Amino acid sequence: GAGVSQSPSNKVTEKGKDVELRCDPISGHTALYWYRQRLGQGLEFLIYFQGNSAPDKSGLPSDRFSAERTGESVSTLTIQRTQQEDSAVYLCASSLGSSGSQETQYFGPGTRLLVL
Amino acid sequence: AQSVSQHNHHVILSEAASLELGCNYSYGGTVNLFWYVQYPGQHLQLLLKYFSGDPLVKGIKGFEAEFIKSKFSFNLRKPSVQWSDTAEYFCAVNNAGNNRKLIWGLGTSLAVNP
């Protein structure tokens, strides 16, 4: 079956612009996660959704970052007034959502964001 | 705060050599432990995971890892590597229970020479 998909695969934007990143999870997966990986760094957790609600958004770095999920499916991560330090690969993952923290998270290919 | 440390950032081996990649974590409670791999041009995928039971876990492609609670370690091993094992390897941990947030190490880049 189809895996996690993300769009766009690459995004170049100017500092101060808003960007939207999209994630389509595996069908039937109720849990969805956003991470980012800056150059030379490990993955940083941003937020996770169970269904359409976000029980843990502790990793969002500032109020410029927001995310939503609708229909227990697609999620959008929005970064407002982008800064150069937002340049990173943004990764989305999904999991079944029924087995808690032991679940395997399945990752998409990521969106590479470059802020000039 | 939880953290994960991977000691080897870049490893170069010849085919048939044995591999051990170190992973240590800091957290005093019960944890779940994961190794993920990213092959060139591919997505991150799970190699293996541990959450309870036998501390020696086996994963795909002949990999295994041993959880040593007293050392807060979860080292990844493979007795004989192949050129196709060339990849980036990531160790990750989360709290057992319902906290799904994964904390990640910086990754180890493995290059296997044919």
C-alpha cells in the first residue's frame, strides 16, 4: 500500500514569507507526527496528533509554527514569517495509533525547506 | 531532559567486518528504544525496537541490539556487514506509557567498502 507522502519535496522561500507543508499519512493510521532535521543535527520532535487533536505540541519552536489535521488524515504544518534558521528537512510520520509509545512510526520522504 | 548520544558519527568498514554502533540515553524511567536506518535516497525505516522482555532483540537484515539497563545503552550490532548496509543509522528513545515523542541521536553514517 501507499506510504506516507509529503509535499512539496523541496521549497525555497524568502525570509518573511509563510510556507505550508503537507503530509498524507498511511491510510488508517490515526497518529501523525512532525519532526525536523537541521543540517548536522538529529531529528527534533515538533508535534503529534492523535486523530485531529494534538496531545503534545511541546516541540513547536515558536508561535510562528502551527499545525492542523483534518478528517483524521492530511496534516498541514505552517511556518509564518520564515527565518533562515527554519531551513531544514521537515519529516512527517504516522503510526496505527492504538498501541501507544511502542508503535513503529513510518516516515515520509520529507520536505526540504530553504529560507533565503 | 531526555537525550540520546551516539558515539560514532562516521564509520568506515570493509565488507565482512563486524559492526557495533553505540547508543546511550539519559532517562531514569522505563523507555522504549528504537534503531532506524536511512539508506541513500530512501525514507527512514525501522531496523528494530525494544520495549520489554528479552534484552537482545533481532531486526531486519541480520541486525541485532542489546539493551543494557544498568549502562543506559542500546548498541546496534551486525556480525558481518555488506556494501548494502551503507546508510545513516539513528537511535531513538521515548518514555514507556503513552508518550509517543521520540528523542533522537545525531546519527551515525556508515560506509561499507566492497
